Amino acid sequence: LDGLERRNTGSSIGEKVTVRKANVKEANRVTIAPTEQNIQIRGGGRALKRSLLGRPATKGDLITPTGLQGDIFSQIFGGMFQEMSPSSSFGLGELRFMVTSVDPDEVVLITKNTKVNVSSQAAEVEGAAAPAITYEDIGGLDKEIQRVREMVELPLRHPELFDQLGIEPPKGVLLHGPPGTGKTLTAKAVANESDAHFQSIAGPEIMSKFYGESEKKLRNIFEEAKKNAPSIIFIDELDAIASKREEVTGDVEKRVVSQLLSLLDGLESRGKIIVIAATNRVDAVDPALRRPGRFDREIEIGVPDRDGRKEIMQIHTRGMPLAEDVDLDELADNTYGYVGADLASLAREAAMNALREILPEINLEENRIPSETLEKLKVTRDDFRKARQQVEPSAMREVLVSVPDTHWKDVGGLEETKQQLIESVEWPLKKPDAFERVGIEAPHGILLYGPPGTGKTLLAKAVATESDANFISIKGPELLSKWVGESEKAVRETFKKARQAAPTIIFFDEIDAMVPKRGRRDAGSQVGERVISQLLTEIDGLEKLENVIVIGATNRPDLVDPALLRPGRFDRVMMVPSPDEEARHEIFKIHTRRTPISEDIDLKDLAKRTEGYSGADIAAVCKEAAMLALREDIKTDEVKKEHFEEALDSVGPSITKDIIDTYREFGKKYGKEIGEEAKQEMKAYY
């Protein structure tokens, strides 16, 4: 049974029901009324009848006519869709009606001979304070909903169980997690399904500038709930009214917290009142509220996994006319880090993209849209692809650098380094079962080192794109702060967000600025030492790093703290060498593929003559040659050989033999096989 059927039959999930054959008669007349104010159906019962044919009904039933939706299209066209076919349902917020009268007054069947009337007045639904959300409207939270139901429905429906056990029933549930994951939705569904009186408090609404008013509002809400018990009180944005008292400055906030504490667990019994609260800043809530007896259980509503995302997409597309090429499994695979609200927005945006396609065919002056035009409305795979570019995952919004559009073909040479990255990053994320099969753990971290301009950052971007992973880019100095504890907090928050939106690649550029060798005496090094300790804990601490890979890049590997370089932290230490002749030829091809060059330019010859040039140097040569051609003639459409000759004179090589030797020395110590000298150096830090 779905939520509406459970409501109509007065049953709940898990309850035993008796089913018998009904004596159904053909309806002569059925009157229905919308459950919301200001809903007008043009065409009246005639417009709805087609979607109600074959439906049984009794007085007091709630029904949802197939194909009539209070959706985004009605908002745009102002009720233009007066007669809609079932195929035009878009699943973006359904309308509900109550059966107010039937003739004859018993169980009836709506047929083509039935007269259907629509009342202009909204029907008063019993328990209307509780929102019309059912468990079917929530995807990917089965375990969490089960835990909330244990805490809420059992005490309200069967308090005798707790009397028999001789214990107090649970009094409160605190739902916490990132924004948009479904905390408020879960509370609404539980309230609706438990048939309890429902009162909702939005945190900021309680606060008042007048002395004692805020506390009085709280007391009145609890009094009202007590009169109408069994009741559920839902406090949204709990952190707004119950922040830590030692951190708030105003007296009002402190008094509100104290009043809430006494109401939740004071001298007077609270009776059959359950309090559900939601917050996305659980650490900001006063600790006194978080003890048993007030909020007995804290339930994290996290970022959905792959199966959860598929369930959510099925809910938001259940009334949507999808084209055959739409694959919800593929959508679930490609929406890492998306929460429920993001996926709802994705479905809405995809539908809007489909609508924009047929807008030119719609005459906005007409009241009716031809059914042939409506039939053309299909949401395609391409609509979802465009929607993904417009809707970014909110779990990553503060730290996300949009996944770079860099592929392996954009990286010239470096074949061995590419292969190592594929094995260390792509394989663990795309084929984790292979690692389980041979009983090994995937690498936690990779350090890329080498001369400036050799392509370390480019490699990190390419591996993120090819692995279909979320990508967090951190510049070393960005995390450092003069305030004690702020730098470590920034590291913690970065890893927390990465875990929530896994699989994720965290890329630390210029990592030497963030994790310099410990043991120096200057004041600035103390911040660095605390950051190193925090980073070590995050990468290789008690909390396992699942589907999160850390990549660091530096051109001064000798400055990086040795404790980071042991296996289990940065398992792979890879040198990104200066390009050889073949690699330089590839890089020249990449940087000239969009440049119109004359036929007499021999890229192989240029590659032979650019010994010691890094990838960045070669890119600079190509840009300089193009600029020289423009300076000569702004209308030119060709870059000539002499322009490249002149560019080579002005852009010199940045890599010398001494620089290469320095990196090779480091490679001997910390390369694939860590040498004895490096092991001895590391022991000093343990």
C-alpha cells in the first residue's frame, strides 16, 4: 500500500490488515474538492474524469488524479494545461483531492457514466497540519527511517510495551547531516504516517526582541501539543535557537536554551509528546540538549550512496515522460556527491530543458495546448546531461573546483607516470573488487614531484576526469591561518566534505608550503607542525579513508616532512620528469592543434632543439610564436617558421642538468623503493 492508501484505510507500515471482497456499485455522481486553497481546474470534472476512470472511491478518501500535476509548467503558463493526458504528468509536485460525497453513499466505482463534480472550495483534511508526505516520497533512507519510526511511532502507538519493560519511552530524535539530504522531509513523513498531532517550529521564528516573549512562545507550543496528545513537535534549524551558551553573546539565546531544556526534561512529565529536531550544524548545538532524556537518539542523514541516488531519481522521475535513452543507473553512477535536493533540482532542470525544446511551437496567447504538442514532451538523456552542467553537488559547493575537463590525450608524453596514476587512482575507484580479490589496500596518497612546468597539476586534473571522481583542489598556503586551530579545522573540513561526496580526489598543490619539515624553532613552523599532525591523522588515522585519494604536488620535495612519505600515507612517490624528445614532440602537437601553422614547420625538429624545455616552456614558445605572428599582421591566419625561431630565442629552457640530478637524488631516497637513508631519517619523527 502506498501512503495515500494507508491513510484511506487507517493502517500503517508493519500493521496486519484483513482484506475482503467489497460490494462495489457503479457511481452515479462523485464530488471531489482540492485539499489546497486557490486551486482552479478549468473544465471541471470533465478534465479530471478521464484520469479517475476505474477507480473505487468512498466518502473521505484522498485521491491523486493521474496526469494532473501542480508542476512547473502550470506555474509558467498559468493553468494552460486544462485537459491533460496521463502521459503529460511530470512528477514535480502532485495535487491531491478529497472525495466529499458519492451517490450511492457506499463503495463505488467511477465509470464513464459517472458525473464528476469539482468543488470550488478546498476540503478540510483531518490532521492537515501534518504535511502530505509519505515514506514513498523519500529515497535512499530506509535504515534511517526505520530508526526514526522505532523512536517515534512505537511510543505513540504502543506505550504499554515500555510500561512492560519498566522504562521511559524515548522523548526526542535529533536528525543531522548536510543540507538537502532529507532531514525535514523525514520528519514530515513520520508525522504524516503516525497520525499524530503535528506542530512545526522554524528556529528563527521563536526569537523575539521583547523580554520573555521567546520563552513564552516555546511554552505555548508545548502546551498546545500536550492538549492534543499524542503529538509530534518538529524543530527545524535547531542550531538557530539552541546554540552553545558559552559561545552566544545575547541573553535571549541563553534563556531560550534554558527554557527548551526544562520543557524537554523538566520536573513536569511531558506525556505523549515526541520532539524531532533537525540541524546541519550539530556541533553548534548546546551539549546539554544532546544528552539522553532530551534527544535520546542522534541520527545522521548523510549523502546518499549509488543505490540511494537511483531510488531518489526514480521518485522524481516517476511521472516524467522519459525517452528510451535515459538510463537511471547511469545517472546514479555519475552523480557522486549529489544529495536529494540536488537530484530533485536535476530532474526539474532536465524537464525544463525538454520544455525549452518545444516552446517555439507553443502559442502563449491560446488557452489550450494541442495534445500533439504535449505528446512531443519527452525528457532525453541529453536533457539530463545539460542539467548536470547546471546543477552542482551541494555537498561539495564550498570546496568544489568543477571537475576539470582534462583528459589523458591532453597530456603529452609521461606514459610511465600516467600508467602508475591509472593503477593507483582509476583502478581502486572503478574496480575495487579486483583489489579485494587479491587482498590488498588501494593507495591512500600519491606525491608527484619534479621540476616546475613538467605537468604535475595537469596529471592530477586528467586523472580526476578519467576516474569520474569529484575533485577538490587546495593550494597549500590557502589552509594556513594566523589563528590557533583554524588551519587544522580547514584540513578536517576538507576531508569531511571529501568523505561525504566520495569518490573524491583531494589535490594539494604546492604541498611543501603546507607540510614543511618539523623541528624548526621559528614561530611560523608551529602552525605547519599542527597542520602536518592533522593531515597525518586524516590520511592514516583511526577513521578509514574510503574512496578518497590524496594527491600532492611539489617542486621542492626536500622540504616535505618525511613522516608523510612512508607507506600508508603517500604510498606512491612519483617523479614527473622533464619531457624527452618524443614527449616534447607530443606536447608541440597538443599546443599547436588549434593554431594554423605553415607547412614548412617541422615539429619533430623543434622537439629535437628544445632539450631542457618543460611542458610549460613549450606552451610558452607556441603562445609567443602566435603573438609574434599577430604583431606582424593582426589579420594573419598563419603562424610561420620564423615566428617559432624568434620565440625560441626569447623563451629559454628552465630545466638544467643540476636540477634533474637533485630530483634524482631525492628519487633514490623516496622513490618506488624507500632507501635505508630515508628510513633512518624518518625514524627521527616517530
